[in-house]
Amino acid sequence: MDATYREIVDWASEMDRVRVLLQLSRTAFPAPSTLYRSFERVPMSVWRGFLRESATICDPGSHGAIDATFFDREAASRHYQHRSDRHIRTLKTTALVDTDSCAILDLHCSAHWPHDTQTGRRVALRNTEKIESLAGDKGYDDQSLRDTLRSEGVRPLLRHRLFAHYDHAHNARLDSELYGQRWMAETAFSAIKRRFGPAVHPRVWYREFRELVLTAAVYNLEQAL
């Protein structure tokens, strides 16, 4: 219906025929505030568990791609943003995507825009048992990350930034077929933004993180279906 939960509850309370078909009374719908508070009570580890299980349903392969994008935080009113002293208008989101199923394996959110090498290290190293190779653009150029991935049995396909002639040689030796699948991460972000919108709606950062993780889980379920 392309509506908020609050609007759906208001409409359903006036639709006698629909309530009869669903066998629901006027008071059977949880109040919107009850739904919002439920997100507060459930810890982030549970939402990440949902994300991991949803990725498993998609039957992922062994090659991953990592990339980052930004989601708009300006859904809240300008008055609220000014009153809460919120100056950061976008949320940086880094995703590890399986290239076989285009499922999101893991997600990292931050309101402070850390460098890709920092978030990439965190996301990659906590998923080394799920992938055999990892592709990333030159934003993830970090030799210590490459060495750590190799020690964990993961083949790094991270493009080098061009500072010297040998950097061109390193990039030329990358497996073009596997590295070329890095675009799957961009495809996943594009699909999420087209399906669910480019903005997050909660007002506080930890709710925004929960919304993005849950959105990624729902996206995975849609991929599986």
C-alpha cells in the first residue's frame, strides 16, 4: 500500500469488510508506539542474526564483494535536526555481498564516515569463514588487510591505488573475472534504494542502524523468493 504502519492501522480500523476477512477486531492491531518500542527492546545482535539467516537462505557462494554507499538522514523535520544539533546528513553503510546470489552477508553502519580501510577491515575479518576471495575497489587498498586475509585463507582482490609503476602491475595481475563481479555490491545497494528508498526514517542513530540491517534482511528474503 506504500504507507506507514500508522496509516495502515488507521485505514484498517475503518474497513469492516477487510477486518472480517482477516478475523481481526478494531483493537487487534498493535499500536504504532508499541511497534516502535519493540525495536528498542530487541538488541542489535538479534537483527544481525536475522541478516545472517536470511543470507543463508539465498545459498551464497564463496566469492564476496565489498562496497559502501550513503543513506540520507534528512527524513526527520528540519526543526528536529536543528533542535538535536544533528549536522551529519548522511549515513555511511558498508556491505559485504555474495556475488553468486547478490545477497548481503554483512553490514556496517556509521554516522561518522570512517575510511573504507577501517570499515572494510572490520566487515571482512568477521566473515572470513564465509568467503574464499574478496573483491574491493581502491578505497580498500591496505596491505595489512591483504596480509591478514591471506593468513585467514581468503584471497584478496583489492585494487591498488596508483602511486608507482608497480601498482599498475599489481592491478594487472588481479583476476579480472572475479574482480569484475564487484559490481554486484553496487547492484544490491541500487536495488535496496529503488525498493525501499534512499533514506532512513528513525530520528536517532541506533534506530537507523536497526532499520538498515532489517532492510537488508528483507532484501535477502526477496532475493530468495
